[in-house]
Amino acid sequence: MGKNLKTSKIFLITGILGIAVNLRPALSDIGPLADFIKKDFELSGALVGMLTTLPLLAFGVISMLTPLFTKRFGIGKTLLGAMLLLTFGILIRSIFGIVGLYLGTLFIGIGIAFGNVLIPALTKQNFPDRAGMITSLYSSMMAIGAAIAAGISVPLAVEYNFGWRGSLGVWAAVSAFAFVLWAFQIKNIKKTKSRRAFKEALKKLSGTRLVWQMALYMGLQSMAFYVILAWLPAILIEDGYDTAYSGWMLSLSQATGILGSVVIPLWAGKRTDQRLIIWVLVALEIIALIGLLFPGMGLVPVWVSLVGFVLGGTFGLALLLIVLRASDTETSAELSGIVQSIGYLIAATGPFLVGLIHDFSKEWNYALFFLIGISLLKLSVGLGAGKPQEI
């Protein structure tokens, strides 16, 4: 029995990682291809930014509603539906015109939102004593997916003649595989009994100071991540680098994000107090952003790597805090929903605002100053979320 239990846990982890690797590629492939899409549809910078903003708005709305689905269908079936919706969204975005571009993007955002919320809840339910390790594994898989997508998007579109549509569309095959893989896991997912109504949980959690600190931390770190995801290639192109190099720099940031998403949750999971870690991450981020203001120094890969490491680490930490601060599985799903809902609604404004700022100023340096300000705000709320406490 022990062996069977161990085997089922390994298969469950495999299924979780299969979902996790699909939660970023459909977003990170937009930045390197933004110029192609912009020229094809004659879009403004703000409208291109909406391709990153729209999924974040979906995250904000759906994250809050996710516990309603899990109370009715369970975590396993809800995630299965999410992978199906993600696959259809990728196909719609790639095949149809401008309506399909935005409608498919919305579907992608909804599918990813379920995954974002429910993987921490699965971790709390099935691996409560190994939260740091499991968070490290799945957040690193998310970073790996983002890095690969960012790196191969332009080569697929240009060198292999897929075009931007084909380059975006290849990820439907990966999400379809995750759907099949997860279909075999549903029988291994326990359906926990609900102890309270959704409205009751929402009222209780929304009145808690810690929840708002966690939500703001999630929102600010996500805002920084998605601004980099959407606009780093454009920032570097303005500095004189070509499209392919800029795409690879985005891929580099995602690759070093893998390291951050492995190291930081493991470190944080061994501590009851995460405030020192938050101080270190913010300091490193500000140093890197200041460095990017001076591309002539020739250290762009260093600064991009550091930014990626920090953003990967802060994301993993934000997810781990949900697991550590929740007292049980049901609370973790509810907490994950409300924290990510508020957080992503905040984050959704980032790419659009930065695109709008550039439309008016014609300068990308303002984006870097914007991110430095976000780092300082992240520190102020993160110190509260990092205190050892439980809901």
C-alpha cells in the first residue's frame, strides 16, 4: 500500500508539473512577436499591451470565482476543464483575425487563472509537509515554459516560416498533452468537503489585513513580471539591439527566473519568517533595473539575468506564502483565489499603463523608473506578508 501511495503521489506531481509548464508560454510568446502582430493589425502600443493585460483581467475575475467551481466539481475536474479551455484559446488566437486574437487571449487567461489558483491548493492538500519543495518544482516548470516560449517564438516565426500565428499556435499541442495527462489523475484527487459557503469565506478573508498585504504583494510582483514580459524586447530594441537578440534576452530573463523559482521557495520554505528574503529580492531588483538604464555599459545580459532571477523568486515566494499562511486545504483555495484575484487585477494595469506611457513619451526609460517604484511598494507590503502568521 505504501508503495502504491508513493507511486500515485509521483504521478500526481507529474500531472501538476504538466499543467504548470503550460501556465506561461501562451503569455510569454507575445512580447517577442509584438512587433509582427502590431504591424499585421496596425495596432497601437496600448492595444498590443492589452494582449498581456486581458489575461490578467481574466485572472482577476476568475481567481475570485474559482472556489465556486471547486466546491461543485472538485479541484481535479476544474483543472481538466481549464486545460481544455486553454487549448481552445490558443487555437482561436492563432487561427482567426483580430476578434479571434483577443477572444482567444481571453480564453487563455481564464484557463490559466484556474491553474494559478488551484495548484497551491493541491500542494496544501497533498504535500503539506513539503510545500517549499513542491512550490519550487511547479514554479520552476512555469518559468521553464515561459523561457522556452520567449526564446523560440521569433525563430519559429521567421527562420522556420511558421509566421507569428504558427509560432503562437504550437503551444496548443503542449496544453492538449497536459489535458490528457491530467485526465488520468482525477481519480487520485480527493474532493474535500466544504465547511462554509463561498460568501462567508469571502467576507472573512477580505476583512483580514494579512490577506490584503499578500494580495498587494502578489499584484505588484505580477505587475513587474508582466511589464517585463510584454515590453523588455521593445525596451532593448529601442536601445539598438535587434529583434532576435531582444527575444533571447527575454528568454534569458525567464531562464534565470527558473533558478529564482527553485532557490527562493526552497529557502523560504525552511524559514517561518520570510522578511529577510523579501529585503534581499527587492535590493537585487533595484540594482538590476538601474543597470538597465545604462545599456552602454555592455552588461545588459547581467542585468536581465538578475531581473529574471528576482521575478522568478518573488513569484515562487508569493505562491508559497499562500500555502504557508493557510490553515487547511479549503482555506488555501479560498485564500489563493482572493489573493490572486486582487493581485492580478492590480497587475493587469501594468503592461497597458507602460504601453500608454510610451505612446505619449516615446521613451522606454520611464518603464524602468516605473518598475523601480513598484519594487519599493513591493517591499512595504511584503514585510507584512512575510511575518510568521496563519489564517
